[in-house]
Amino acid sequence: MTTAAAPSAPSIWPAASAIGAAGAGLAILVNRNAKRGGRRVAAQITRALPGASVRLTKSEGEIDAWLDRLASATAMRGVFAAGGDGTVVALVNALARSNPADRDLPTAGILPLGTGNGWAHALGAPKLHRCLSLLAATPGPLPTRRCSLVEVEGTLAHFAGTGWDAMILDDYKRQVELSRGRRLSKTIYGYVSAALLRTTPKVALFGNPRVVIENLGPVVYTIDRDGRPRLAPELAPGAVLYDGPVGTASVGTCPEFGYRFKAFPFAERVPGFMSVRVYSKSALRAVASIPRLWSGAHPLDGMHDWLATGVRMTFSRPVPLQIGGDAHGMRHAVEYRTSTRGIRMVDWPRIPS
């Protein structure tokens, strides 16, 4: 059996043959290195949505060039990322580079192909074949909801952080590289085993650093025992939100981290704010609390929560930083802010079935 050739962005799009075809007005970026096979999936999407522009890419420059070619297209209904959280973050930042800085980003969507698919799950995305069926049957505007974004060191993402989460992601990726061909390594079991067998021993050996978290925004909300945001007028700009030991210190505008891990259960309670979370207990205590941590249980001993628009975290020693699930090296201090630019993401449950 022959495999369909990998599609690439046409020089002129939409072509006359695409007008009125299923997927007309949609542009879809496919991660060449996606877990489920970039070329095969690109061909699958092209068959299901012949009117769409499908681009198989592996570099930032290729994404930028593709978006430049699409800039003159009329009746664009949305740009989709087919991949995991890393692919979505790459697309979001490419859209930011290609659009004026004083406005929200164009409508975007996610076709889940990656490992964790945290943002896709939070947006209610079904499996790929179902996503394609819904898009093929919906010729008009797609239902969306506005999502806030975190900005850190010039990069936009739906979550970022330091400490164990960054260490676990790094250890997990190393484990996957060493276990090529083993499907189990790319599942939730592989993620948990990396946390237990690789990250936890290192954390237990070196212990937790300390962190000072300062408020950089005009107002801050705390979270009461019932999970309700409470305005904290005493936490003015420059106020210290937290000063103490830290295992993980993360921010997010999306409730899920991946694998249905509700890392930021309060992320969407106040529009335009990001969830700021600190877990202060030991690695061994965290292991014992995995079920409650995973489900986003509240209150949880050692977990500290705020909703803020900007914070600065300063650590007693360099810690690993991850942005949108990708490692960014070691940092002694990090500033996070909610971006003034939001993005309208396709809200899958609202598409008529």
C-alpha cells in the first residue's frame, strides 16, 4: 500500500478547488515529530478536510513562512495545531509574531496528537477522528472561548514553572529517548515512573530551595477553603505573597497540565488572571499525596494558591524552568505575567454534533 505524500502549504491558498470543500477556511499545522506519526496524520487530515491548508513542519522558521503565505487568505475560520502542548505553544508564538501586538490572536484550535494534551483536554477536544468529523460537518464559524496566556521571558504559553514539574518533564523526556519503541514510556505510566524513579531521588538528596514570591500586579486574589477567589487588598504591588521552602512553583491559565493532571484547578476562576501555585512539602510527602495532587484537591496541606496578573519568583539557588512543557535551562529568578493578548480557542463541546 502506498502512503499519500505529505502535504505542504500551497503557494496560493485557498485554491479554487478548496472553495466549498470540507475544511475550507481552516489551516492546520502538523508536528512532524508528533507521537502518532506526523506524515501519516497529515495525510489523514488532508483526506478528511480537502479544503484545508495542511502544513507538516519541524521548525519555527517553517511555521512563520506558512503563516505569512496564509496572511492574504480570505474567510479564514481558524488555525489549528495538530500535536501536543509544545506544538500548540509553537503555533501561538508564531501567531503572536505575525499579528499586530495591540490585539488578540486569531482563532485557533487543537487537534490532540501529543502525549499529555493538557490544553486540548481542557478545551474538550475529542479524539482526532472525531475532531475531523466535527470540522468536516461545520462549514461556518466555529464556537470559541477566550483564553488568557502567560508571558515569561518573551514566550507565550498556557503554563510554566520551576522546580519538580520542570525536573519531571526533563526526566520524562530523557526516559522516552532511552526507551524508543516502548509505547508504555509515552503514557501516564511513563510519566509517573519518571517522577518516582528519577526525579524523587534527586529531590530527596538535595532538598527543597527557598523562594520569595512578590506581587507585580495591581491586585491579587487568594483562594478560600471552599475554592472561591477572595480579593486580598493587603497584597498591594510589591507585597510578598510567599517566603519559604518550595518543591514546585508554577503558573498557569489552563486547568490541566497533561494526562488529566489538574495542576491549576483555579486557573479560569477570574478572567485575565493566572493561577500561581506553590507546593512546599517534601518529595516523599508529594508521592504520598499523588492522588489528591492529580485531582486538584483543595485544600491540600503544603499547597498555596493565588490568582495574580504578575509575580516575580527569586530562589535561593538556580532551579530548572519549563515553559509550556519545554525545558529552558536554570534560573535564579523568573518573572511571570498574564499577557495583554488573549486567544480565542475552539470550544469543542459547543460544536453541534
